[in-house]
Amino acid sequence: MQEIKKRTILLTSVLKPADEPRMYERMGQSLAANGYEVFIAGFPPTAAKPIDGIHFLPHNTFNRISFSRITVRFKILRKVLSIKPDLLIICTHELIGVGLLYRLFTGKRIIYDVQENYFRNILYTDAWPKFIRPFLAFAVRLKEIITFPFISQFLLAEKCYHTELTFTKGKNVIIENKCRLPQNFQRKSTNDLINLIFTGTIAESTGVFQAMELTKKLHAADHRIRLLIIGYCAQPKTLERVKDAIVSSTFISLIGGDSVVPHTQIMEAISTAHFGIVFYPRAKNTENRIPSKLYEYLACRLPMLIQEQPQWIDLCKPYSACIIVDPDQPDVSMILKQMTSGEFYLGSVENANWVTEEAKLLDSINSIR
């Protein structure tokens, strides 16, 4: 009897490793477990070895601002044309051109996994010189709108993108960055210290400096307080500011910074923490977003210190999962009292696990032929 050929799917990004959590742990593993042959193109994987049904297609690493960031698109296109996947999922606006060419050459279907509102990110952050931001932002949005007819489905990583990215309506599905817990995950924070953790992207826009300032105030009142910052920082100037800020603070430590940290290592660090910190300074590019680490902390049953953000509070309160903090004027004594005597996670946690998103992903993929 002739073996039925598996349907092939290729996911690809420019600046993220092939084992990046959304591409590999969530989407890739879900697709492979449900009979698809999955290929993932990106930077070399940080640690993970691909499971059965998943193949990594790494390209060389390069700086965020470099000529290689342009030329890598041609390398990715060659890989796509070599494999000829039945479905191509592009995970950044930079590969819309690659997707369009593949669609025109082969007639195969394209999915755009929208992980960021790139228009707002470019316009409202300092990643690019101020004078060029409006031109870049509008060029990216125009590219997204013009190529709409050629894209079969838009996967939106945030609920807010449904209203922010109106051009995707009629073709979008919300697939949030909820957490796929590692097998046999257990929290084991049992020592005499109070370990705080800040995970993920290290940037001013993700609240790393607010987290450090709060830690210093808490430590001044209780010397058991410690903070671990673990993740990647894309901007050298920001990383230098972080390092300078912790030089005299032996109770703050850093893992990663100038290198991508394997997600397995981040999850291991979460397992030994007592509290996670989730602060986003008020900004137009992040005002409606729910950080992936909020879902991770919920799924791991890690109590959190969070700012007054209605969407975040709505997620956390049903599980008694958080202490609400004003990062600018924290009530240190009240925070410490809640940390040391509060009761957290009195019931089971729902709506933080990837399983709810997996069903939507599979329905979406299966509907495209």
C-alpha cells in the first residue's frame, strides 16, 4: 500500500531562532503532532533538538541593522522554493515579498502570522531614527494592505490586533501566545530568599528599568529580595544601561542580554522564582497588549507584581494571581506584606494554556487547501 504523503508547512522568520517558542513549541509542535511535516527557518536554534516531524533550516546570525538582513530574504526564498511546502507561514512583515513571490511562482497558499503591530512599533519606539520612523511605518502598513489579496489567512498574536489591524478583517484568526508547559513542570521555589524574575525581551518598553527600581526599594526594606533578569536585549545602549544599573546591586543578576536565552532555560528559571514582574511603561505600541510572560506565569502558577492594566487584571484576578503595583510610587510595606502573607492561586488556572489556541490553529490550517 502506497504511503500517503504528509502535507508540508514551512514557518519562517528573519531575526528569531528556529526554536523560538511561538514557531516551534506552540505552532510547530501542534502541527507536527497532528500529521503535518513541519520546516522552520530562522537563526540557528538556541538549544532545542527538533522532534519527529519538525526540521530546522537555520541561516547565519547577523546584526539587526545590517545588509545581511536584506540578503537573507533571498536565502529564505531559495529554501522555500527547494522544499516547496504546501503552505508557507511567514512570521514577519519582512518576508511578505518572499511569500508573494512563492505564491506567484507556485500558486501555493500563504499565511501571515502577525506577531507585532509593526506600524506602531516603528512609529512609537526608538529602534529607528526619529525622522525616518513615519516613512518606514507607513511603508510597512502599505505593503501589508496591498498584499492582502494574496494572503489566505492572518494569524493575530493579540486580541487587540483585531481592531488595530482593520485591513485583516474577513481573513483573520486570533491565536494568542499562551503557554505550552514543559512536561513534568513543577515550581520548586523553597529557599529562604524572595526571588523575583523578569523574563523575555529586555527593553525600556518592557519595563526592565521599572522592575529594577522596584527591586531596589523592596530590597532596602527586606534583604531577602532578589531579582533575576533573563532574556535578550536587542539594543546595545539599553543593555549597557542595564549592566550599569546593577553594578552596585549584588541582589540583581542578569542571564543573557547580548545573546538569546533558550526558552527551556527561562522556564527553568521561572520554576525557581517566587514572583514574576510584569510592567509596561505607558506607550501607544503596547497599550492594549498582553505580554506572553503573563500567560507563562499564570500557567506556571507564579504570583505576579503587575501594574494597573485592566486587561491584565481581568486575567489574573480570578486566580488570585497578582499584586497590583504602582511602579512609579510603590507602597513598599504593603507590597511586602502581600508578598509574604498573601494567598495565591486558590483554584485551577484556565485560559492560559496553549491547548485553547491549538484547536483554533488546527481549524484554521485545515480550512486552507
